[in-house]
Amino acid sequence: MNNVKPRGICFFDMDGTLLNSESKVLDTSLQALDKLRENNVIPVIATGRTLIEISHQMKITGIESAVMMNGQMAIFEGEKVYEDVIDADLLARLTEEAKSQNVEVCYYNDKRIGATASTPVVKAHYDFLGEPMPEVRPNMYKEENINMALLLLETGDDYFPERFPELQFVRNTPFSNDVLRKGGSKAVGISKLLEVMGYQDVPTYAFGDGMNDLEMFGAVDYAIAMENAVPLLKEKATFVTKDNNSDGIMLGLKQFDLI
């Protein structure tokens, strides 16, 4: 790891932000990322996804650092610097309650994703993300550490938070809620990464579009919302750039003289 402090650190959400509506990174964004690194600004992915889901994009973009699973794990230049784990007993109760409501659960860590079953709503979720279906592994939470879970449901967002106050539920796609330990967020993952690296005094920037980016916007110095972002995120933004199909990343970085 380089001990020289960077000029800045820039966090990028993926879906709806760094990725366009076809789940691809625009050429202008790739060029902007190269320029960013030349200018001694470290790009970091900040996503609800896990490592196996973003490894392809990390290779394409050359980004080696990430805050994943909505802050449940952070890696810096390929090394794990932080992780949070959901208690297995809590996951057992959540899984049982979900089963009673005909809701499937997906379990996440940095090595794999496991689903309780393969159903149309599970398929719809991963099709929406442009990702393959996970393996059916209903006992994964008993066998491995789980950093994040997913509830596959299109409605009824109030049901589970009322019954599991120790967990946090965030709707991240039309088909799913992310499930974290209470207090977990991208902001926590960012804070832990900065703390471990000794970069708390380095200027920070973040690009995002969704509700799971809200805490992240509060954790950085400059928050840039995509034009396609949810209204509340735009209200919290320092600047609103063009959308994820219209060179929004490049234009946002230029706005802050980072490239």
C-alpha cells in the first residue's frame, strides 16, 4: 500500500450510477477514472453488491478498492480492512419468518451468494441486476459467516422491520430489501476504511442514485447525485450531475476539478 496520502477519495455507487441502464460502464467514465488516478484521487466502489458480483467491473475499471454489501465489508487495494457479520441465530429467525410469509432469502458474503429457493421473484431480481441466479443454499447461514441478506419481496416493506428491530431493511430494487445489522450502512464502511488507512483528513466525494446512498452522502465532504437519482438524494446532494447514460460521472468529476 502507498503511504503517500491521496489528493482525494471518490466513492462510486454502481447500479444506476457507475453502470448505465445496460449495466455497462460508459467509455467516458473509464477515461475519467484513468484521469482520476493520474491526479492522485483514489476511486472506490461503494455498492450493495458483494465481491463476486463486482469483480468483473473492478477489472474493467481498474478499481481495486470497494465498500461492499452496503458497508458490511471494505477492501483497500485488494486487502480486506473491515467486515461486519450478522448473527446466525438472528438469521435463523429471519429465515423462518420469511418462510411463513412465502418470502425467499438470499445470503451474502465475499465468496458466494446462496438463496433459500429459486423462484420467479428471485429470478426477476437478478435479471434486473444483469446477474446470474445464485445457487440454492438454504443452510448457508449455518455454515458460513453472512455479512448481508436479501429479502425477495415486491410489497409489504413494513412487516419485517416491525418484527426485527435489531436489523435494518432498505429497499434497493423493485424486487428486494437489503438486510443489514442495525446501524450498518455504506457510511459505516466508508468511515472504517478511512480510519484504517489514516485518511480521515483526505477530501471525500461520492456519486449515487438510490436510497441506500443516503447515509453515504452524509459521510463525505461532497455528494454528487445522478440526474436519475431518487428525489430525496438530490435534495441532499452538493451537486446534481447528468444521468448514468449521459456522461454524468465525467461531468460530475469535472465540476469538482478532479479531472
